[in-house]
Amino acid sequence: MKSTTTRFTALDVLRGMTVCFMIIVNTGGNGDTTWAPLQHARWHGFTPTDLVFPTFMFVVGNALSFVMQKWEGFSEAKVFGIIFKRTFIIFLLGFLMYWFPFVHWTPEHTLAFNPVENTRIMGVLQRIALGYFFAALLIRNLKTATLARVAVIMLLLYWLLLLLFAQGSDPYDMLGNTGSVIDRWLFGSGHLYHGEGVAFDPEGLLSTLPSIVNVIGGYLAGKWIQQQGKSYEGLAKLLLAGILLVLLALSWDWFFPINKKLWTSSYVLLTVGIDCILLGVLIYIVDFLQLVRWTNFFQVFGKNPLFIYLLSELGATMLWFTPVGEKRQALYSWLYQHVFEPTGAYLGSFLFAVSFMLCCWLVGYVLDKKKIYVRV
């Protein structure tokens, strides 16, 4: 039975499925006619879309379980340099991604520079960078049992901070929660996400704290797989751990609601639990049953995840940026209305997203054939 190859295949598949789904949920043709499972929960609650981002964090930790073995003979200074460099690059890419294309159209149809004071500081890649940074340092310096205890403390600490320092009577209010207060004070409203209609960042600074646990959870799962994953008993325990975490999350939800935009601790337990189950199922299919032919599609995404994700975001931005016709309609909405909407508003929105995802996959396929893998 294969070991390293199949384990990495399962990891590539999970990572690839995450990127694939992430592109689909981010590029629906029309947000008003997108099927509910492809949208985030409005506030408290959970949809399949809410699993995408934490799963990306989980697979970052999963990969760390393999990387740590390579770092065993390295000095602390060298390891810190590797971690810091990767963190800086990913964070910078995230910042530049939100600033891109650096100009905007004025009412007079001329281009004007996007001022940096209105550029979002935190975001998806920034959270991945910070989650990776702190999780990698903790993993490097703590024993497994201590690492697990620290993860629990981080989840409880986040809950406590929300309860003690919120503005107003509801500690989970969008603008009054502790994290929002800190973000507005530290970054200013101009540097926050405004997709909710107000200055609120779902990838804010404080809510990065519990997201680190998603990375730690992925690391612990990956380490367990390397030690016990070849046995049915080891795989069964991974699945059981996932089920227990889901049950704990649903129980905690009564007191600390599952909420992706606040990245609540119950949400962390739920997503880590589901990811353990998904990874266990994938390993069973790929490693135990040796059914791998279907995995090739997702491995294309999994081998260049960061590059393809950036490609999808920048590509969508350019479609919105490019005007067409006398009315100067955005090419993004023009394509939806003229090519996909005739099939039906909801189906057309979905087909637009799938088509866009397949275009990104094609680029990844060419890179894979040429053995080009973009590493950070």
C-alpha cells in the first residue's frame, strides 16, 4: 500500500475540492439569484459555503504535519525565517489583491487611482497568513498534548473576550462585538470590508484568534494520519473524533452561536469536525480502496491552490472592471445576462460560476502538465 503518495493525494484532493468550491461560491453570475447552499449564512447558522474557508485553514495545518518533519534538523532562526517569509508574502498578496486593479472608472469614464487609505487590510489570504504564522510557531515549540490544551484555551479566551468587552447588550452584534470595535479603532472604517453595507470585517483581527485553531486541528489530524492512518482503527478514531467535535459544536451553539462571520469557537469545532470526517472518507477511498482516477480533476486545483485562487479573484475583478457596450456595463454582468441568464436566473448564475471555475481549472491543468507549481 502506498504511503506518502496516497496521503498527499488525499490532501491534494481535499485542498483541490476546497479551491474548486471556493471559486464557485465566489463567482455566482448574480448574487440575488444564487441558490441558498452557495451563500453564506446571513448571521448565525451554517451553510455548505461556510465550510470552505475553514477547510482551507485546516489543510494548511494538515500540510504542516508533513513540513514539520523536514524542519526537524533546522535551527530555530532558519525555521522562523521560513515561516515569516511565507507569512509576509501571503499577507502582501492578499493586500494587493484587494487593492487591484489599483484604478477605478470615474463618472467621466476616465481612470483614477485607488487611494491606499480605502484599501482593505485584512482579508482571506491575510487570515491564512496569520493563521499559518501563529500555528506554525506553536506547533514548532509545543508538544502535542500542550498544543491541544492551548487550542482549547484560545477558543475559550475568544468567547470570554466577546462576552466581556462588547459594546451594547448583545455580545454577538455585528457592529458592537469586541472584534468590530477593535478593528474600527485599529484600522479605521476605510480599511474594513463593506460588503455587509457597514464597516465590518468578517476576517478581522480578533476573530483570527479562533481561526488559528482550525490550522492546529488540521495539523493534529495530519499527524494522527501519519501515525495511525494505515489502520482501520486509526481511521475509525479520526472519524469518531470528527463526530464528537460536531456534537460538541452543536451543544455549544446553544450558548455561543455558530457564526462564520464572527468565526465563533463553536463554528471552529463544527468545521474541524466536518473536515476530519471528510478527510477520513477521502483517505478511505484513495488509500484503502485505491480509487484514484476521479481525483485527477481536483488534484489540478490542489497542486497550485494559492495561484489558482488568486487567478480566480483577479480574473473576476477584471471582468467587473471591464466595461462593454454603450451603457458601459461590466463584462461580468453582461456575460451573465446574455449568455447564462437565458437558461434561468438561478441555473444561469450557477452555470456562470461553474464555467468560470472550469476556466481556472484549465489554466491549472496546463501548469500541471508542464510541471509548474507555484510555491510561496
